[in-house]
Amino acid sequence: MACSILLIGGCSEREESGCLRSIEEVSLSRTPTGVNVVSQVVGQLQEARRSPSVFRERNGFVVLGGEVEFRSVLRLFKNSLGAVIGGYNGTECLKTVQFVTLGEMELSSTTLHDIPFRLKNSAGVTLTDEAVLLFGGWDESHTMKTVFRLNFNACFTSYRIELESILPHDVEGHCCARYGDHVFIIGGYDGISVTDKIVRYSISNKSSEVLPTHLSIPRENHVCEILLDRYLVIMAGWDGKKALDSIEVFELTDDYPYLIPCGVEFKLIEARIRPASIAVH
């Protein structure tokens, strides 16, 4: 059985230059001896985009924003609804919250009240249709270690934001993946350097721990997806010196240390900083 991830856009150089148009499909399959990974370029965006938003719609997907329009800090879409929280407009970090709806013929957005602080480079996960967890980020003065919960009302016309927990270390430019009652917070920048740490956060207990399992390469501005409900796949990013074309695959387990490296050595067709990703099954 095989599953795939689409890597969409991104950039190839530091300081947000070299924006990419390509869409690369990364396919993972189980074999009798482990895991096999292959990839191919399957399409091109009409415009090169760094850090776009992507969400599933009907039998395809929709790509929004990115370097050509706006730089969103958090993209959380489910079905035809989504929230864009904070971000960067080329001049300053944003406090805005926009709720996006994709209808039959058009895309519309509604601006809700601002969050109480500026924010970019955060990452988050959806808990239900009405709740989001935000991990870390940058508020224009320092790298953050906060976990905030946003609870939207049933009509998505307002929300309540609360401080949920504190992470073991400051982090921005990381990525997150939810697996059951836990969220893996992977890599990022800790205010001093790019990190290889992986944190496991308990949603129900609001507690976190730094795992003994590390990334083989410190990376930020990368992406991750869970495939086959068994493998955590981490792709692309920036190691502090160059764009990365590598991927790392971990097997998920219910027992400590929760992540087992699969030892996969694979190079993407293009190195990418801040691409978007979406799992396609």
C-alpha cells in the first residue's frame, strides 16, 4: 500500500528569494524490508509561491496566497473552511484573523477581531471544527514557547483565545503533526540556532516532553505529514546555511520513545524552504 504527499512551491534561496512553481509528489510504500520512497514532479503553479496555503477541495486542492500575495503564519483548513491567523505582510507581523470559505463559485473571507499580539512563524493543528492549537512563533520581540488555544463559535464569527501551556523551549519556523491525543513539534529555530529537537505534546494533559529521538539534520521552515497512520515524514527546510532536499521518516509507536527512525536516505528533486504540503491517499 502506498500514500503520497504533494510538496507545493517554496523557495530555493535564503531571504525569501528563488520562489518555486513546481509541485513534487513524494510517495511512500511499505516493503518487506522497510520503507520505499520515490518522487516526481507532477505539475507547476501558475505563479511561483513561497509559503502558500493549501487545502483539500472535492477531488483536488486549492492553493492560496504565499509570497506573491501574503505570508501567512498558520494555515488550518478542513473541508471548505479555514482560518488564517497572524503572518507577515512584508513590513510587520500581523495580529489579524481571517476565516476563509470556499463556495461553489467563489472564495470569500471574513475578518474577525485581532489576536492580542503580533505573530508569525507559528504552527498549529486543528482539534475539532471549532478549536485550534497554536505552538510557538515570533511576536516581533522574541521567539515564543507558548501554546494558545483558539475556540471558534459554531458560526465562525468570533473566537476565544486562551494560554493553554508552555513548551520546554522557545521555537519558531517549526512544523507540527497531530497523532491521536498528541502533537509532535518538530525542529525550528529556538532563538539562537536551528534545532533538531522533537517535542511531544499531550492535548489532554497539556504537558510536553523533549524526546530522545532527534532529527538527523537541524531544520526550520520545513513541513511534515503522517502517512498510513504509521509514518511521520519530514521534508525540506533550511539548516541555517542552505535549503534542504532531504527527507526523514520515523515510525510512530505508542510506547516510549514514540518515534523510531526508519533510516531512509532520499533526496527530493528540488531543495525547498517553506513549501506547502498535503497528504493524498
